[in-house]
Amino acid sequence: MSWYKPSDIGFAARRQLADLGQGARLFMRLLGTLGSSLKRFGLIRDQIHFLGNYSLAIIAVSGLFVGFVFGLQGYYTLQRYGSTEALGLLVALSLVRELGPVVTALLFAGRAGTSLTAEIGLMKAGEQISVMEMMAVDPIQRVLAPRFWAGVITMPLLAAVFSAMGIIGGWVVGVLMIGVDAGSFWSQIQGGVDVWQDVGNGIIKSIVFGFTVTFVALLQGFNAQPTPEGVASATTRTVVVASLAVLGLDFILTAMMFTI
């Protein structure tokens, strides 16, 4: 049985701290590129199309089926208490507060995040990053920044699409299939969902998740080993780290929003 030496533990801890420091420096540099990136908004626009348009189908279909399930489960749960007219409020609040931002972020990490990591990792493996540096072109400014801000912009839009499709799915199941009164369904949503407290908190969550998932994807791709195995490992780490970060941040944000 082998035992770890104190020097091995110290080396591993120092390496983790160095990685955290490098990640923090990269994050601050990306934040500092906002002004210059907006001047070349065409690059961001192209990445919004790449990240958002190609993720739209899975987000919309997933939101619709989540709405189907919520409409069905919510109806039979509320039926026990004679409150089936509150089905619309249950579906809407569940989506705009929690499921919309969280599930969208998880799907975004699996679809767009892995694509970003693989793209940056392959650019590094093909020495395109090194060539840019030799030509005095900042790869962070030219390659990473447009993708970073595009991810931040895209996430709230996709979360809104997910929530809207989920509410439509709940309406289809509750009103068209089960027979809940349509007026009660929509009036409960209109009267019970607060724009600032409910929708606003969901938007804040989706923006935070956009920062988190996009940064994790870019960081893993930028630090990937320039080999096929290294790119594959970085892509896997993107899904794992981004998903865990989203779930942890969701708990923290929810606790802050509804206790303060």
C-alpha cells in the first residue's frame, strides 16, 4: 500500500492554487474586454448565432416536455386539495424561478459548453493560439472574449424560451387535455407571478449561469492539453464542473433572493 508524502500533498495543493489564480486572472481579463468587444459586435453576433440558434431546438423541445410533465403532475397533486385552478401559477412559478434558468444552464453546458471547449482545445492543439501570439494578436481578445460575451447574452434568452415553452406545455396538458378552465389558468399566472421578484430573479440567475458555464467552457478549452485525449478530457470536465457549479450557485442565489 502506497502512502502520499507530505511533499506530494503540498505540490498538489500548490498546483490547485495556481490553477485558481490563473482562472481568476483570465476571468478578470475577460471582464475587461467588454468595451473593446462591443466595438466589434459582429464577432459577438456570430457567436450568439452559433451558441443560441443551434441550441434553440433542444431548449424549446425540452421546455415543452417539462411543461407537459409539470402540467400532469401538478394537476393530480393540486386535485387532492381542490386547487386545480392554481395549476397555471404552479407551472409558471416553477419555471421562471427555478427550472427555466437551471435546466437551460445544464442543457447549455452539454450542448454549447462542450462545443466551445472542443473548439478552443482544437485551436490550441493545431497551434492556432500560438500563431496568434506570434503575430501579436491577443487570443483572449480575438477568440475568447466574443464567445464569452455571446454566452452571457444567450443564456437569458434561452431561459426565457424554455420557460415560455414550458408554460405552453402546461397549458396544453392542463387546459386542452385535462379540461382545466383556461381563464383560471391564465388569470392565476397574471395575478400570482411578480415581474420583479419572480421573473427578475430568474433573469439574474440565468445571467449568473451564463457567466459561469461560458467561463468554465472557455477555461477548460484554453488549458486543455494539445492532444486528442487532452481535448476529450477537457470537454468532459466542462460538463461536470459547469453542472456542479450551476447547481451550487442555484442554491446560494435562491437562499439570498428569498431570505434577504
